[in-house]
Amino acid sequence: MSHRMKERLAYHLNEQRQRLDYLKKHYGQFKISEVTLEQIISGIRGVTLLITDTSYVDPHQGIRIRDFTIPELLRVLPKARNSAFPLAGGLYYLLMTGEVPDETEAWEVEETWKERMAVPEHVFRVIDAMPHQTHPMTLLSQAILALQTESIFARRYEEGISKPAFWGYYLEDSLNLTAKLPVLAAYIYNRKYRQGEHIPPHPDLDWSANFAYMIGRSDDPIFVELMRLYFVLHSDHEGGNVTAYSANVVSSSLADIYFTASAGINGLAGPLHGLANQECTRWLLRVLHHFGGLPSEEQLETYVREQVERGMTIPGYGHAVLRTVDPRFTALADLAETYFPQDTLYRLVKRVYAVVPRVLASLGKVKNPWPNVDAISGALLYHFGVRQLDFYTVLFGISRMLGVTAQTVWSRGLYKPLERPKSITSQMLEAMIAQADETAPAPLASTPVA
Ligand code: AMX
């Protein structure tokens, strides 16, 4: 166990509980949001409903992880050996405690993960039992769920424990799960695309480098660097994204971390969310194929306009919260610009960036015409020969579980209750409107159909 991390976490949870108790007691009636009917019908967009301290998506600055912007985060976190990029262990320490770890503390998490990487045999058998064409996200979700047999929280809960003890077991489970994620991802990759060759983790490597090693790609130091950057960038995006939000609801029932993480992964598998990296790369390749190479800006603009006029979505562009270029896009573009600016797919990413925002903005309805992280991440993986597009969201997933598990430990540590919003029927809604507004037309539900 990473003792220092647990100790600091206990301290901050205690402090935060007192803070929230005070706020609830003295400002319990303070209004944070009002919700309109339009917002409910439009996916609760723009309604502040959650308190999440691990990170915040600033619409104009992008993600702030524990208040650090992406460039700040990359600067302050301890780096892996001979690397320009942070150790995932240090990031996890920061997500969990809100404190920037020193190198020793970051390595302590890495060492803790190494001790817990062994995956029970039955989990591999679950993956093996699935048909070969199974989507890797299905396999990841199933593998995480298969690990549920190992939940310490579930066992202790059955024996009878009280609320203050919950978070400690969620933390144990979270460390056990996150330690195994690169192994699961690599096993899925190797089984699907490398004739089942299984490479166990290397004891000297950090969490991120180990993934590269286990898929047989650690010989390229720039790919290893990409993995380190990638896993930091995708780790957390406040509490309302589909992954975190669904995981949070599931965990609020005191389902253990394995049920919680699997639920989050299921949400990430949708094309409007995590699967966009797969979709975007497919789209970029289709563009190259269509033009027989890199199109000019003019050709691309005509192509994109035609697509949006036919009602198609341009993957990798737009966001429910962001209103600017995603700084995660910029961080990945910086890496590509440094190491392989002439790569064709990367050059296309840049050309798309020059064209798509103005096309989307000209439609007048897209709230954010700018690229999100998925507009580029796949192109970089593709450059390094990871060309199995359906695998891309798995990498997003194992990174995002760092944030999801940290959020979950905090939720249980703050004794958050069962999440259970109220719903009404549309008939009730019409009746409510009629009562408030005498001039409203007769409720549709009671209007005879012509
Ligand atoms: N291409 C074409 N049209 C788009 C668009 C895009 N990239 N993004 C938004 N629009 C359209 C919407 O479809 C909607 O049209 P409608 O009114 O006719 O239904 C209109 O613009 C308004 O949408 P919005 O309020 O700007 O976006 P939203 O909050 O409803 O949805 C998102 C956000 C991400 C789902 C949407 O922008 C989208 O589908 N983008 C492409 C998929 C993508 O990149 N997803 C990844 C997001 C990041 C992540 O979670 N990994």
C-alpha cells in the first residue's frame, strides 16, 4: 500500500467532510442552479449538479486537474526516468490527495501498482472465451467485471463494516484495479492483434512504459513518451462526463469499484464520447482515401460542408462543455510537431483543424466548433503502428479509470448518499405548465390525434 498517499488522503477527506458539513448546515438553501425544461430535454446541459474536486473543465481554458492546467500539470508532476513526461503514479497521487507528490511519493504509487499487477487466471479465460470479433471495449468491460471476484470492499461489506471504513477498502480495490489495467489492455491487444502472445509486465518499468512493453513496442522511446503523455491527458474530465457520471451513480449504490469502473467503461464506449477517437481516425483515413492523399484546404472544405449538410457529425469536433481548442489536443499536437511533423495523417489533422472550425461555426448551431482530444489522439497512435482503430478507446479507458477511481474513493470518503434524481411523466409536466400558465394550450396528451 502507498502509505503516504493513504495518510494524506485520510487527512484531506476529514477536512473536506467538515467543510461540506459546515456548508450544508449554514448554506444548505443556497441556490447553485435553476433548471429549465429546455435544459432537461437537452441532456441537462449547463446545469451544475455535482461537486467534483479531482478536476474541473473550464469552458475557456480546458481541463484543470486539481486546479492545474495541462501545461502546468506536465510541468509540476515528477517525470519518469529519462523522460519529459510524468509518471502515472504521481498523477494518481495528485488526483487522490490534491497534493503534488515528490518523486519518492510518485514512485511509491508505481511500486504499489507493481506489487498488485498479477491478474487472476479466470479473467484471462473470460477474455479468451469471447469471439474474436468482439470489440476491445467489450472485453475491457468484461475483464474489469470479472475482477469483481477480488473486491475487498464487497467482502468486508458482507462481513459488516460501517461508513467510515468504506473508503479505505475502495482505495485498496482502486489500487488493485488500476495496477492491472495496463496488463488487461495489453492482453486484449495481444490476443486480438498479435496471435495471443502474452508478455508479462516488466518489474523495472513505470505503469505507462509497461503498457508499451507488454504490446511489444517499448523499443521506440517516443512511443513510450506518447503513452506517458496520453495516460496523463485522458485521466479525468470533472464529474459530469458520461464515464464519470455513470460510474458515480453506480458507485452511489455502494456497488464496488469493479462494478463502478465497468459501468464507466460502458459509457465511454459510445461514439459521442470515448469512441470518437476511433471514429475520428476512421474518418481521417477515409478522407485520405477519398482524395488519394492529402486534400487542399479548398477540397477539404467542400467535402466537410457536404458531410454536415447531409446531417453527418464531424468526429473529434465539438464538446458539451469546452468552448475552446482542447488543451489536450494542443499537447498531443506539440508532441507530433516535435517528432514527426511530416507524417501524412498528422498533416491532415492540421488541415482539418484549419477548415472544420469555420465550417461548423458557419452553421450557427454548433456551440463549440473547436477540436477535442479525439481529433488527434488516434492519428498519433497510427503513426507508431498501433493501427487497430477499435483499440483506441481502450487506452482512453484505462487512463480515465485513474480519475474515475479517485472520484469514487472521494465520494465514499465524503459519505455521499445514494444518487437518485426524481422523474415525472410528460403528462404531469403539461399539467404543471397548465397550472402555472392559464393561457397554455390544452395538454397535448389529452388533445385528440387528428
Ligand atoms: N459535427 C457536426 N455537427 C455538430 C458537431 C460536429 N462535430 N458538434 C455538434 N454538432 C451539432 C449537434 O449535432 C447539434 O445539432 P442539432 O441541433 O441539429 O441536433 C448542434 O450542433 C448543437 O450541438 P452542441 O450543443 O454544440 O453539442 P452537444 O453538447 O449537444 O454535443 C458532442 C457535444 C461532443 C456530442 C458533439 O459536439 C459531437 O457529436 N461531436 C462529435 C463527436 C465527438 O467528437 N465526441 C467526443 C467528445 C469528447 C469526448 O467525450 N471524448
